[in-house]
Amino acid sequence: MKKTAIALAGFAMIGLGAAHAGDAAKGEEIYKQVCFACHDAGVAGAPKLGDKAAWETRLAQGEETLIKHSLEGFTGETGTMPPKGGRTDLSDEAVKDAVAFMLSKVK
Ligand code: HEC
């Protein structure tokens, strides 16, 4: 009995984690409005959408780090990612959705 409860709690947590990561379908719209400006063509050192080689090492950092860098901004080896892609009026959820969309193209 006890084991079942623990297993169920584990599943519930996985479920929450997935919701937290963002909705790729919604994120496509945000991507097309904001993120594409740099990430479509690789402007200013941005990793291109769908370029697996460019995203491999970034994915290795884990999705949480990628989301944090997108929300707070980040300067890496190739350039500077502005906080929320320069659109600080976007909600955190919208940015997470956009990240989920971008990652769905390289996973
Ligand atoms: C003004 C150009 C620009 C815009 C607009 C932009 N980015 Fe970026 N982004 C960059 C650059 C440049 C990098 C690479 C920085 C580096 O690694 O040196 C980057 C990196 C990233 C990374 C990888 C972070 C990491 O830790 O490797 C993610 C995720 C990301 N951007 C998401 C987004 C999202 C989501 C949006 C739209 C809300 C967006 N970007 C809009 C320029 C931009």
C-alpha cells in the first residue's frame, strides 16, 4: 500500500514537471513574433532553430538552465541572449512556451 502511494506521488510530480516546462504549440506564436528575429538566421551568434549541432551542448545543461537563461538573459561564448529576447513585457509562461517550441525542433 505504502509503495503504491509513493509511486503515485512520483507520477504526479512528473506530470507537474511537464506542465512547468512550457507548451510548444503555444510557444510557436511567441517564437514567430520575437525569437525568430535572431534564432531563425543565427543573428548575433544565436543558435539556429532546428540546428541540432548548435543545440547539443546547450541541451546538455538541462532545460531548467535554458529557461533561466531565456528569462534573465545570458552572455555565452557566441553572443548575448537578451532577457526574454528583449520583450520584457512577455510573461514568464510565454517565454517558457517559446523555449519548449525551440527545443521541440532539436530533440
Ligand atoms: C537579439 C537577438 C535574440 C533574440 C530576439 C532572442 N535570442 Fe535567444 N539567444 C541569442 C543569442 C546571441 C544566444 C546565444 C548566447 C551564447 O550562447 O553566447 C541565444 C541563446 C538562447 C538560448 C540558449 C541559452 C543557453 O543557455 O545556451 C535559448 C534557450 C534562447 N536563446 C531562447 C530564446 C527565446 C525563447 C527567445 C524569444 C522569447 C529568444 N531566445 C530571442 C539571441 C537572441
